[in-house]
Amino acid sequence: MREALLLLATGMVAFGAPADAAKYTSAVIRAGAEPGIRFTSGLMVCDEALRAGHWVNRYWLSTGLVKPEFHLASQAQRSALDSFELAIEDQDLAGTWRWVSASQKQLRQPDGLLVTFTLLSAARPIKVTVQTRMTGGPVMVRWLEVTNTGDKPTAITRVSPWSGMLWDTTQYRERIVPGDAPFELGYAEFQEWGHEGAWRFEPIADSTKTVSGTRGKSGWGHPTFFARNKATGEWFVGSLGWSGNWSMSLTGTEAEQDRARLSFRLGPAAADPVLRVLAPGETVKTAETHLLLMNADLDGVIQALHEHVRRDVLPPPIPGREYQVESNHRGYIVDHEDEAGLKREIDLAADVGAEEFLIDAGWFGPEPNRWWQNAGDWYAGAWLPNDVTPVREYARKKGLLFGLWVEIESVGSAATLRKQHPDWVLTRNGQPVAGGRQLDFAKPEVAAWAESEIARLIRKYDLDMFRLDYNTTVEEGGNRLKDGFLENTQWRHVEALYAMFDRLRAQFPRVIFQNCAGGGGRLDLGIMSRFHNTELSDWMRGPRSLKILNGMTWILPPEILLRTFGTEVGEHATDGDLDQQLRTIMLCRPIFRGLSPSIEEFNPIARRKIQAAVEQFKTVVRPIMIGSRVYHHTPLLPMMEASPWLVLEYATPESRRAVVGLFRTSQQGDSTFRFYPRGLDFARSYKVQFGNSGQNVEIPGDRLLQNGIPIRIENAMGSELLIFESK
């Protein structure tokens, strides 16, 4: 797969033109003996029906066409898989569903279509309302609303909001290499800090591949799969918007009649028997599943995902507060914070052109230099006798927005909160989880306290930005006896967290909400629908930091991803020259952490280079990157092994401008990379600026297509930055 993707990404035939921006949504609801619905979004078509108590998929198409009914006549005799899964008290309700009703309505901001249908179980007092949202592109979003219609509590023990058949491909063997599998599955290989974006592809043939997130949050992996049909050229991408543990399984089967099938399930997971207890009359919403189907190359798929995330997932950017260059204090005064030191950091931030200053961990609690243990006591420590307010005022005087770091879900061993409310600590089988550092948001009073604390801090300090961190890893999470069931608490925790930030964003519409969970520990689309931007793993060292960016831009657009430059991480300063380190952060959102002990000690050569890089980012790179089409010229890279090159290209939608970062990530391989732009227009001519030499040259687009540009970098951890401007 790696070789195939590399050819796909660098082949000249893919030289780009802007994607078709046309949007179309439609739903055809069928009544009668076999009720069903045909959903259409862009060219993505999903046709489902109720058959013998099973809600099944009849077919998927990526062409926008509709299958004639006579082509489907023989399908009724074949077994079909349910298009969602729900088990109540370990009873699978598949085969028990009865049709109630269906409807559709237009949505606004963003525009789209919401299709709703309701089913009742003949076996249990359960009603399921299935919601499917379409906004006109090749992505649909589905979730379930599950209602206990009975008069006593019951429990969800398994759920997959979307599942079932993806492909039923016939006559495939003449279109693939003999002996090859018809399907490939891509998934996040690692779940550990500092490893996100490591995609791995495996063939799926007469086998099942199961991947799970087990860190108690969506994890540094990602609850997402990329499935490729090598016989049809199609891709399916499934992503679960869920910030707790999860599990996905994909099953491939090959039949003697030259038929291959691929099916899937994707949903929340728990180590305990029950995911969520339902009280009589209670309705709960499941996680959302985002499902893409299209016939395209990998970067076409990624660009469609980016459009979906930008338009349909992320909160809209706040006018005048979009995509800032950020700085925070965790460089030279880590765990030795004081007012004078913070003001020195603000001086440095303003000097290099930052637009926002954040006080990170270390400002709060009873004991100095112990931010981890102080979590939960969100008041300024004695080492800040004048509180945080003078620092905020100083930042604003310097023209910077002001933000504050809080880890609201955690409580440290030194915190007064822990002594006052020992019953607020999350437990598993009666014992504290994660050393007692996790608060139990399944208790409404704890979640209410957390929300009120965030609101208090935003008001007290008049914050421009609120940064949520979450360093605690709870693995299996907590549990408790609830109405006679052993319930895992993660569902309720995620439920409370989402609702909290939905309300806070509505209450504080001018505040930027920033996501961080030890860096990239919670990057799923559920959490990202509540936050404007996010940090990737707070690991600065190259080339892994570049590989993380390369991998995570398969799903999330680069302008919302934050990467760090500075001295916080030991030996980072040895990882390539200054240009390479600065170009790494210029291809996403920069955070500066530790530029110099003071303005007076700031090396003047380094200072001018950093100032110039920030200016170039603001005036050239950032305007290109926002809303760009991203091209991965080296899409699959081993996370922990040497690889020769990493190349990322961002092009504006109209193909007038592009920025390209080329990085030599090891001494391995050829020292020359021939770069063929993919996001430009071969009918135009371009001024090409070479960052290393500062030279400019005008090159016709057709010559770029035919010849490319050879980039030579001799040393490991060297780089080049190319800027293309249409003439």
C-alpha cells in the first residue's frame, strides 16, 4: 500500500484543478410493505430498507446514480447486515424493528438536509430515532436517539450508530493483481502520546480486523478508518465523533462467484457490561458517525474530509480572532512562574510578532512548582500575589490577546478541592482511578461545578482564549452500580463534557476555545465540534513532530493544528537548523515556548530570523493555508523509523498560490527530491520563490507539470520552502 500511495501522490497525472464545489442533497422516503429511504449527498448514495425486522443497506453508490429495482430483486434472498447495532441488556434488537414514521427538514448554517426515521422494537420497550445529516458533499453523519419507553430502567450494552455492508463488489478479480486482496484498511497504528498520525494499511480478505481505543479518551490514535476498494477505485472513510473508549471492526469476505464484500461496525466501547443506563422515559443521543464515500485518489478524499470538517464540524472562526500566532510561558520559567517572568515572556512574544499570549500550567494552586498536584484549585498561587490580572493587562498593552490554561477534569493530590470533596474522585470497583486524579463527571454536581468554574475564570480574567487540557489517562474508566446495572461512567462523562462546552460557547461567543489533551490525546470529531483549534502532541522534536502533522492532516485541516517551537522540550534545538524548525510550525499554527531568557539575551541573528518567519507566516503562508487543498506527496511514513523525505503542499482553491514544505527527515535515500506541484493550474505561469536562496524564477505551469522542480538537500533535517504565486 505504501508504494501505491507514493505513486498516487507523486504521479504527474494528478496535477490538480479545483474540486467541484457543487452541492446536492435529496431523500426519497418509501412506504409500503418494505419501507426504506434513499439518501443522496453530492454523488454519495445510500439506500436502506426495513426487511424482516432488520434495517439494512441495499446498496451504496459513489456516482450519484440510482439502482433500478429489478437489479435488486434477487437481493431479498441474500442475507444483509443491519445498518446500525443496538443491544439492550445483552439482547441484540436486530430483527425486532417495526416502522413508525419518517420525515425530512432543511437545515441552515450550514445548509443541509436532516432525515429522521423512527423504529420501535417488538422485543423491548425501546424506540430508536435515526438521524442522518447531509450537507451536499460526499460525507453523511448519523446518530441514534434511543428512548426507554418502558416503566423501569434498562441498559445499553452495545451500540454502533452506523454499521453493516460497505461494498458488495462483483467481478473484481480481473481488476486487481492476481492473488491480491480486493480491500485495504488504513487505521491509526498507535494509541500512545507522541505517536498520532501513524497510519498503517493492511489487506482485508476473508478476515476481520479489530482496532480499539483503550486510553479512556479517543486517544493519540484516532477512531477513524480508511477503506480502499482496489477493484472500483472507491474509498470509504468512517470516523466516530466520540471522546471515550471505542472499537471498530471491518470484515472482508470473498466468495467463489467472484464476489467480495466488506462490512463494518464502529462505536463506543466499555470494559464493563453496560455503556449507559436509561431511566424510564429517558432519551440519550449516541456518538455521531461521519461516513465518506467517493471515487478519488487519497488527497481527493482528504480534501473532501477537510471541507466537511471546516464547514460542518468545527465551530465558525471568531471574526478578528482567527488563526493567531501564539506564545506561552513554558520555556525558561517552567514551574518557577512569577509576574516579572511572565511579563518578560510577553515582551518576547510581542517582539517576534505573536498575536496571543497564554499562561499555561503553573499559575494556580497551593504549592509552588507542582502544577500536576495542584490541579483543581483554580486560583492564582502565592507566587502571583497580584493575581493574573496585571499579566493580562500587560499582554493587552502589548497588543496581544490573552488566554489561560485549565485542566478542569483533573484534581491533584495537593488540591484543596480533593480534601473538600473526596467523593468527587472517579472510582473503579470502589478504588480511585489514575491515582485519584480524575473527577467523576458522571455525577451531575461535579460537572456543574466544573462548568461554573470555567465560566467564573472567563469572567474574572476577561479571557480571550480558554485552553482545555486533559493529561489524565483513565484507561478503562470508572464504574458504578446504577439501578441494578454495573455501568461504565465514560458515556456520562463525555455527555457532560460536550453539553458543558456547548453551553459555554453559547455563553461566551467571543472566546476562543482551544483543545489539548497532552497534545493530541483527544482529536476526534466529537470534541473538535466544540473547539476552534487543537494542539497536536506537545512533542517538538523532529522529524516525529513533522510526521505527526503529516498524518493528522489526513483528517484535520492544518490551520487549526498547533505545533511548538522553543526550548521547553530538551534537545529540540539540535533537531535541524533554525529554518527547518521554523518551517515545521509555519505549516500549521505556531506556538512559541521559550525563545530566550530575556530580550537582552536574545541572539540578534536568531531574533531576526524568527521575526521574518512570523511575518512570512502572517502575510504569505497563513492566507494560503486557510481553506487550502492539502496534498501529501509522502503520505505514508513510518513513525519510529528513518524515512528520507516529508513533503506537504497547500494550494488555494482557485490554484493561484501555493506553499510547499520539503523536509529531509534522515540521511536515508536520495538527496534530491523532484517535486511536481499538484495544486496549481498548468495554463498559468507562476513566480516561484525558493526559501533557502531567496531567489525567484518564473516557470510556466505546463513546464512544472512536465519537469517538476528538483530540490537538493544534502543534510538530514534540512528543508526548503517554496512559494508559488500566479502571474
